[in-house]
Amino acid sequence: MSAREFAEWQAFYRLMPFGPDLDDSRFGTIAASLVNPYRGKGERAARPEDFMVSRRIGGEEQTPEQIAALLRVGLAGHRKKDGKGKKA
């Protein structure tokens, strides 16, 4: 790839971002839209950021195991309990 082509791709990205960060944002919006109708009275509405995984915390890159643990905790926080005290 030439320097000119690289510069053109950079300009295009500034106008029309693409890639995993944008995908996370889109999927976070969808997930929040699906979860919010089922939240309990007085519960905070889920935000797209609640479902977005950041690979960096405190400047250090996370391992896949750390990301999986965050997802498990995040999903568990949005589950409802049925009348028998079991998670639905």
C-alpha cells in the first residue's frame, strides 16, 4: 500500500469509521434495546456501554479470560429472578 493510499484510507475512516469499535457500539445499542423493556421498576436503564468490552483497563491490555469474566458478571447483573428465587 502506498503512502497516498494509506492517507486516503485514513481520511475515509475519519468520515466513515469502521472496525471492531464501531461494531461494539452497534451491538451494545441492540443489546441495551433488548434488555431495557424487561428491567424492573426503578432500575437504571442499560446503556450501550454496559455491553461493550474494552480491551484496555488502566492502560493494560486485558486477556481473553478477563474479558470473559467481565461478560459473565455483566450478564448476571441483568438477569431477573422468577417467583421461586431462581434466575430466569
